[in-house]
Amino acid sequence: MLKKKEDWVNEFFLGRKNIITLLSTKNTFSYKDLVRIMQGRIDSQSREFKSINILYPIRFIKYCFSVQEELDLFNKWRNSIIDEIIVYADDQPLRLKDLTKLVIQPNEFCYVFVKGKAMLLQTKDVNGKIIPLKSSKINDISIDHIESLSSVLTRIEKQLPIINSISDKIRDYAQKDKSKISGAYLNDLNKDVLENYKKTIDLEALLSELNLISSETKLQLMHRSNNSRKNK
């Protein structure tokens, strides 16, 4: 039986009395912890799509910056995306950059802290309704594309010549390697793969394309179970 809103609100405030105890546990994540965790999530979002030719080989792209000793440019771009991730708390849309802490109370409510104030962390269910987020571990909390990445790339594909070129190069490499392209394949490509090619890429133009993608993209925190059930 679903709880009424007033029931979970009462539970939330009862839990808030124990927040000092929670802050001393391993279930507390600072803003810097969250950024570090989300960096790993963004880096592992490489994808192949059935409906379009362009790939999203974000880890390969990261290596392009690394090989040319310009990794700071990529890191700055990635962190700007992370800071703008939408976080729902106390029925308000916040940004991840607003948070100072996230506290996970195993199998119970989670809290975020904004300017010292504890707020109930929420998520959207598969119908888009905002509900309290219950979690046992940080891995339960995922990044969700509000508009699917495939939809975004389909709309702006013709404005991404560098990433299209990278996609073609990776497809050629995979064909010679007799490998099937997938998100896992793209994430697992060795850093040294096509290294000479990476050195020829115009990073300024590539960064402009990444900025275009991020300007068209909105991300939100969501419980992993709801994210995996979304029909997108």
C-alpha cells in the first residue's frame, strides 16, 4: 500500500532528528565526492545507437584531449555538465552545484544539504511524478537524460562533423578488428588505439561540438530502477 504524502513527510522529519549521527557515517558524500563519482559516470556513457550512424564515444574523446596534453579542457567541460545536473529536493529543482552533502540512510530516505539545511532527496518515477528517493548505496543513484541522448544527437548530427569523423574512424577500426560496436566496446577501447589519429584532431572544434551537445542536454539525478524502466 502506497504511503500518503503526510506519512512520508512525518517520517522524514523524524529521520532529520538523527541527521547528526548520519553525517558521521560512511553514507555521507561531500560535493567533491559527488563530482568525482559523476565524473566516472559521464566518462562511461559511451554509446552506439541503432537509428543513427553517429556514435557517442566519450571516453575515446577524453583520450583525444589527453594525448594532446589538453585534458584540463575536457575536465572543465565535464564538470560544467555535472554542476548543472538537476536534483529534486523538498519539491524544488536544484542543481548539483548547490549541494554541500548527500546523506544516504540505507533503505530509508536520503537527504541533501544546501547551505546547512537538510532537504528530502527526491526522484521522478516512470510517470514523471516526484517521489522520495530511497536508496541503500550511491550506485542506486544514476544520471538520467531528460531527453534521450539519441534524440539530441539525431537533431544536431549535421552540426557535429568532428564527432562524425571520429565515429567513422572507430567503425573502420572495429571492422578490421572484427568487433561489434557497443557501449561496452567503446568504453573498453585501449587508450593507445588510434593514437596517431587522436593527435590530428582539432580540439577547439571538438570542444565546440561538446559544448553544443551539452547546451542541448538536460540531466537529472534519478533512482537507477526508475531510470532503467524509462521508455525512451
